[in-house]
Amino acid sequence: MAYRVIQWATGGVGRAAIEGVLSHPELELAGCWVHSAEKEGKDVGTLIGRDPLGVTATRDIDALLALGADCVFYSPVMANKPELLRILEAGVNVVTPLNWFYRGDRNWQDLEDACQKAGVTLHGTGIHPGGITERFPLMVSALSAGVTHVRAEEFSDLRTYNSPDVVRHIMGFGVSPEEAMAGPIVDLLGAGFKASVRMVVDEMGFGGGAEGVDYDTVQEIAVATAPIEAPFGTIEPGQVAARRFEWRALVDGTPVVSAVVNWLMGEEHLDPAWGFGPAGERFEVEVTGDPDVLLTFKGLQPESIEEGLVRNPGIVVTANHCVSAIPYVVAAEPGIRTYLDLPLLAGRAAPHLGGRRSS
Ligand SMILES: NC(=O)c1ccc[n+]([C@@H]2O[C@H](COP(=O)([O-])OP(=O)(O)OC[C@H]3O[C@@H](n4cnc5c(N)ncnc54)[C@H](OP(=O)(O)O)[C@@H]3O)[C@@H](O)[C@H]2O)c1
């Protein structure tokens, strides 16, 4: 019997999630929540550019929760805590790329209580933060002895990320450098990455415990020197058009874990000049130890801006990582469960090649 999934929001991640659910042999799309009034009442197949699926998009949360689904794939632009609690309290598991990758020293007791009471699981996963930032570094670190540094780094052209709200309001592009470097944007953006760094630190034992580790954030910015077209409109000269964040854990002042993003609106008209280097767009995971190991991920960025704006592989893998987790999350013990709690999870064979778990 297939697990029944409700998709929560149909932005880039949400649309890719629906495709992922449709092609997963153990999953079935049961319902879909939308934020936009104009999408309400539309068939979900139509919303993702396919034939009708017989599932209607709705803004009626009660009706969705009454479906008795197994899992919600929660991917609105921003998390709404009361809404999330309501889903969990209704006895529905949740997988999401928004947050809840790792608790660290934060207080998530209300969500944990809701999970325990309703017997469900909440799991945060994705790509960055998500697999690239902590799951894959932890896996790769097992190949080395005496590890001194772990790095996960993204090099992406953000002109291909077709989420104006996320790019402007969460990633902080197209604003003044002062605005970009300050408060809310940086905190909002950094929370997930910092938690991922902390997961690697805790699991690998850097610093010998919480007291022995310091955390900091290093930021670099470039501004546009000429108008640059971005997903949300034009970035004017003087506004932020490239950003580098390095979220670090340090022992005795030396970095031991780094999660890094290099987000550029192209490689032209930037001050200071900035580029991806000869290796181009990519993700890297590097473990310094005995021996040093470097893994480069290609294929997670689109070949062209046009392709990315329609269907960005980075967004698709974010959705797929969440979708692939669903059967494991539904089967997991109740509570907030991270990569450290769940078993190794895998994708599924294509339908024409079997498309079923062998065990
Ligand atoms: N961890 C990772 O690796 C990772 C990677 C990519 C994205 N993300 C996160 O995933 C989330 C979704 O990203 P996305 O690329 O799909 O963004 P998106 O394309 O902007 O879509 C977000 C969707 O949220 C809904 N929405 C819009 N305004 C809203 C509001 N005020 N309240 C509630 N919902 C609202 C809309 O849904 P409808 O269109 O259905 O109305 C919109 O399409 C973001 O928080 C992003 O940061 C995480």
C-alpha cells in the first residue's frame, strides 16, 4: 500500500516534489495546499504542466488534514509554526527543506511534544543546508582518520533560481550592502547552515564538547557595476549582486568545520570582480585528514539560465532528497528525527526497471 502524501505549496520545490511523489513507487499524492488564491480549485497536474491528476489544490487546511494522509511535504516560502504544529497534531508526519535539520542548543520542545503526542515524525532535509552540508560530509569523513577540517561549499549562479521572494528576502540580493550585512536576513539565512555545522561538530567530536568550540560567520559581498537581470527584476549598480557566507566552527581559533556558499548573479559587472574559477558551478565536500578526500558534485546546476528558470536541478534534488526520505520518516520513531537518527536512505529505481524496494 502506498504512503499518501500532501504537498504544501507549489513553488519551485513544491512542483518538483509533486513530480517526485508521482514517480516514487511507494508514494501517492493525496492532496495539495496552495497559498495563492488563483491556484485554488485548480487540478494539481495542471499546476505542474502535466495532465490532470484528479487532485485539486486547496487552501482549506481542515479538509486536507481530514484526508488522513501519512506525510506532508512542507515547502512554503517561510515556515508558519502554528500551521506546522497543527499538521503534526493532526497525526501527519512532516518532511521539509525549511528547517529542523538539527536542534543543537535550540528549544524545539513544542514541536517535539506535538510529535510524541500524535506519534509522528518531523524531518528537515534538502541540499544546502541538507545533504551537501552535513549528511554527505559525515559519510565521507568516515573514510579518513585524524580529521582536522570538513568543508561543504556551493558555487552557484543565482540568476537561475526562479524564486523572487527567496532570492530577495531570504538570500538578500538587490539591497544595499549595509542592509544585506545586517540583522534579519543574515539570521534567517544562517540558522539552517549553522545547525548543519553544529551537527558535524557534535557527531565528529570536535573540541571535545560544546565548551571547546566557537562559531562565527564570515561574509563577503560584491555590488553590481551595471544593471544585472535577476529573477526578481533588475539589480541596480551599487546593490548587492554576489555574496559569500562561510559559517564556521573553530577550535582554538582554527576552523574545523565550514559550510560555505558562493552565490553570484553571473560573473560579470561585479565589484570586486568575482567568478567560479575554471571548475565552474559546483558543490564540493572536502575532508582534510588521513587521507584528504575531495568530492565534487556536478549536475546540480542548470546548463543555462533559461533551463534553470523553468526547472532548476538544484531545486529538483532538494525536492527529491525530501521525497526519498518520506517512507523512512513515516516508519521512524516519533519525534524530530535527523540524518543521525534515520537509516541510510536511497532513491528508487525507475518504474520500467522495477521501481520497487527489493527488501
Ligand atoms: N534546504 C535546501 O536545500 C533548500 C533548497 C531550496 C529551497 N529551500 C527552501 O524551500 C522553501 C521553498 O522554496 P521554493 O524555491 O519552492 O520557493 P518559491 O518558488 O518561492 O515557492 C514558495 C511557495 O510558497 C507559497 N507562498 C508564497 N507566499 C507565501 C506566504 N506569504 N505564506 C505561505 N506560503 C507562501 C507559494 O505557494 P503556491 O504557489 O502554492 O501558492 C509559493 O509558490 C524556501 O523556504 C527555501 O528557502 C531549501
